Amino acid sequence: QQQVKQSPQSLIVQKGGISIINCAYENTAFDYFPWYQQFPGKGPALLIAIRPDVSEKKEGRFTISFNKSAKQFSLHIMDSQPGDSATYFCAAFSRAANNLFFGTGTRLTVIP
Amino acid sequence: EAGVAQSPRYKIIEKRQSVAFWCNPISGHATLYWYQQILGQGPKLLIQFQNNGVVDDSQLPKDRFSAERLKGVDSTLKIQPAKLEDSAVYLCASSSLDRGPVNYGYTFGSGTRLTVV
């Protein structure tokens, strides 16, 4: 069972545009919702994360919006740059299980 | 701090052969994870160790996969015999809950890309 659903599968954005990736989760017991960025040949690297008692978190050009009642969260990348081209994974962390559940990933391409 | 080290980076084997991957976590990280990432998908947990004990191996195909973490530090993941569908990137990660909720301290290695032909 896919605990975290992610869309779109791929995304092409012009340089300077806004990239938006959406995720939805099933289990209300998750404690923490991180986003990971993965470049080819590398492991996923933590980008930004949010707790479920917060509706928005911003770090530089990256913002997470969190809707607890809808069990949805999204990543917004403002002023997207070619260097942002990577695969992005949303995830949900269960402290009780000490385990991360990943979405299926979004391949972002930012066109110069 | 040094990252999570994995070796080899790439491995090509024939089906029914055996293969082993090695992981050295970040020093002091008690928890170690092995994930399987099939092309185009998110990482899927195979096994989780806390120190040298197994916490969760419910997703590990135990008829062919095995893992150990001797002395609570390095870990090896073995596949024997390999199948074509085992072609994937095998990621090792480690974490320390001591960092608190701001960052549960998950750090991934670069992975081992396995191709089974």
C-alpha cells in the first residue's frame, strides 16, 4: 500500500517560474514531513521539512504548504533555476516506527 | 562530518549469482537502514537496524536477501541468488534520533547500482 502519493510524475518549468509538487498521505500518525532532492548518481538529500502542527514553512526559495485536514502537503520552488533540475521526493516520517515512507518522486526539469 | 559510505558504486551480475553491498554509517548513528530504489520509484525500506539488532525487516525478501550489522557499525546486504527484478539502486542511510525533531538526521549514501542480466 502506497502510504504517500505524489504528483506529478514529471514537471518542466521555465527558469524563473514556480515549480509545484503535491503529496497526499493516508496515516494520520505521521510526525514529520520532509522533502528530499536527488541528483543522478546520488542518494536523496534532505531539502526542507515540516511538522504537522505548522501550515507553512519557508527556507529561501523553497516553501512547504501543509493542510492537515486534507492530509495533503506541497512543495513550492520559487524562481526555479536550472540547478534545481533533480528528482524530488516527499516523505512521511513515523517516530513510532522510526521509519520514512517515500512518495514515488517527481522529476523536475528547469529550462534555461 | 563524513557521510554514509557505500561500496561498490556499481555492480553487474548474472541472474542466480550472489552479490554483497557494504555500508559504513555516520559515526555515532545508532540506526541504519537499507532501501531499495527501483528506477523511477521512491526508495523502499528493506531493513532497519538499531545498533546491531533488527528493528524492521518486514519488507525484506528473506528467501534471497540477508543483512547483518556486526558490532553495531558497518553493515552488509547480500542477495543470493539474484533475480532480474533485483536490478535497482541499494541505498544505505543512517540516523540519530538524538538530533531531535528538527531533523531526524536521515543521511543517505550515494548507493550501489545493481544490474542483474
